[in-house]
Amino acid sequence: MRRRGVSAGLTPFQSAPTLRATRRDAILGTVTASGKKTLDRALSRTGACSRSQAREAIAAGRVQVNRRTVRDPDAWVEPGRDRLFLDGAPVRAQKKEVWMLHKPIGVVTTARDEHGRDTVYALLPPDLPWLAPVGRLDQDTSGLLLFTNDSDLAHAITAPASKLPKTYEVRCHGQVGDEAIARLSHGLELDDGPTLPAHVERLAGDERTTTLRIVITEGRNRQVRRMVMAIGSRVVALHRSRVGPLALDNLDEGVCRRLTMAELSALRSALATGRDPRRGRTNPGRAR
């Protein structure tokens, strides 16, 4: 199985103005008036690795600034002036790539799996630069999964404030009535707090199962499955068909492709306005 990304390490370079400011800027990814960035953010923005992988690489002593090992991910550097090295090689900005994959059931969203299960990286072309999944789909969920080396874009997509709609088709065990659909739509209590309103639509049903379309604007761990459990049912099959304005359409299962310029433009527009252009609204709405 193919491995991508960085695994660990870095060393202290220079002290930040204050510990409080350093931590705040490291979390928010802000830039100083002089154009300086924290080292982990500067490294991840080159497209060489994710922010978390950058912090691991820095802590492990694998990163140098101007040939000096730095182990503090929150150290300040000035991109364009300071030279970064990873494992002794100069770090150069990578071309930004955004791909979508039609993830099949049975593969896990990780670069390597300790249990030897197939991973999504086996489905990507081998000549791509390092790419990270944007969010996750669990092993038993199929559908649209994005990959990118643009850490700013990935953060914008997954940030709770973006409220980017994610559309799922869900086959639930048993019959799901109007009252349960209303609960899903208006928001219900989970163990990590109440959910935001969702757009819920019944697509099909019989005595054994009910198929729903659920559009959520959050990204909690296994959220749709937990929502269905909260109404007294369980998920039989779960598929994500859209992320904001992006749709799988006719992309075959197990196949990936690069996003078009039009798709990237629509995605950035949706993130900038906080709405899905296809729906023209920020709140996915009530059950139909």
C-alpha cells in the first residue's frame, strides 16, 4: 500500500512574541504584520503535508529553517525569506490539487491501517503529490470524498463556521414516520449536544426499510448514524452524494478525478457566501 505525507518531527527556531499570542495564531492561522507565520502553517501551506503532519515532523527534528533544526511548531518564520528543509531537502511550494473520489464500502480513510485493511490511497493515481482527505467517511460508508494539498481550502471546508451542506442518502431499518423525520429536520439531542436543523426528505420505503435524503451542515463524527439511532432506527446503508455544490454524478465507484475549474470556483463561492449555490440558501430547511 502506498504511503504519503510526513510522519513526525521539528526543533525550536525562535521565540514568539508571547506564548498566548503564539498559541492563538497557531490555532487561527493568522499572520503577523510583517508577514510571518508559525512554522507548522508555513510548512503545510507549501502543500508538502497537512498541518498536523507538519507539527509531527517539526517535533521529530525533521525540519530545518535556514539549515537550523527547529522543534517548535509555533516558531515564527517568514515565507519567501526563510528557507525550509524537510529531511534535508528544500521544501518548495507544490501545485495545489483538489480531487474527488467515489469511495466504495470496505476501504478506510487513512494513509496506512494497522489492521491491514485497504485504504483510500490505493485508489489514487501513484504519481500525485501528497494529498490529504478532507474529512472522513467510515469503512461502511460510500460516496464523495475530497483530497487536497491546499490546507487553507481543507480547513475552510471542514470548519464548523462554513456550514457547507453535505448530502447523504440513508437507508434506515424499519419505517420512519413523519414525526421522526420532523425530529431529524428540526434538530435533536445527541451525546455531544443538539444538532442543527437539517433538510430531510423521504425517498422510498416499505415495511422493512425507509430511504431518506439528509442534508446536514455539520461534520461531527458518525453524525448521520447517531441521528438515525436517536429516532429509534439504525442505518442499513449510508452514501454521501454531495459536498456543497460538488456532486458525484456519474463517477463510478472506486474512481477518482481532479476537480474542474468550474467546480473549484463554485466550491470557493459556496465557502465565501456560506451557501450552496444549487440550493441558494444557507439553512438546508425542513422535511418535505
